[in-house]
Amino acid sequence: MRRNELLDVAGALAGSFISRNNDVDGYWSLGLLRSYADSKHLRSLRFDIVSGTAEPEDRLLARVAEAYRQVLTRQLTTRRIAHEILATAEIGLTFGHDTPDPASGNTDDSPFSCTVRLTDHRDRSFERTMIGTCAPHDPRREFRSTRFNE
């Protein structure tokens, strides 16, 4: 295995996690997670994607963690990386509660960072961080993904 392969996996997971294609029941996961964090007065969420669990424990967070456990498995399989190589895999999501920029056109948007950290069996860490902005989930102004089947 090349050293950069786990770094590539971390980058792929981070990019997928913040993508608009990451949805729960047809709605953007990040918007749902931002709403959850806001309602609980939390700044960060953590997903253990080896076990498919999340902190804090919650049904929505567990669904996202399980989905990304499966994405991780596909990434490792596609790249022919033995699953035993990976000791830990976690996604950390941190929401900034800064004042939104009115010039952005959406005063609900606030910054977030998504960090994927993979640790191999030799205790080497591979980490990628991506940042963006996200508004809380609002079903009145959002359309459900056409991938959603009721």
C-alpha cells in the first residue's frame, strides 16, 4: 500500500460527506446535522465510521455514521486496501456560530469544517479537512432529492 492511499481515502470521504449528494431522506445531511447541533447547542459532532456510531448518540447521527461506514468499506475495497490496516476512522464536524455574511445572500449560512482522520495499524494518522458554509435544514425552502423514495 502506498502511503498516500489512506490520505486519498480521507479526502474522498471528506469530499463525499460535505457533498450535496450526502442526504438523509432526500435532504442534505449537513443541513440536518446543523439543525441538530443548533437545537442541542453543540458546536461539534463526531462519527466513528469503523463502528458506525456517533457522539452524541442520536438516531439521525447513527444513520449518517452507518452510511459512512459503508462508504468507507467501498473506498477500501475499491482501492484494494485491507480493512485490517485501519485502526480508527472518524469524521469530525464543527459548526462555526459566527455572524453570517449578509453579502452571501443567505443570512442563515455559517461556516463549518469537516475533518476525516484515519489511523492505520502502525498508529500513523492520515487527515483531510474541508470547509464550507451551511444553513440549518428548512423543508419549506428546500427540495427533496429525486433519489428519495417515500
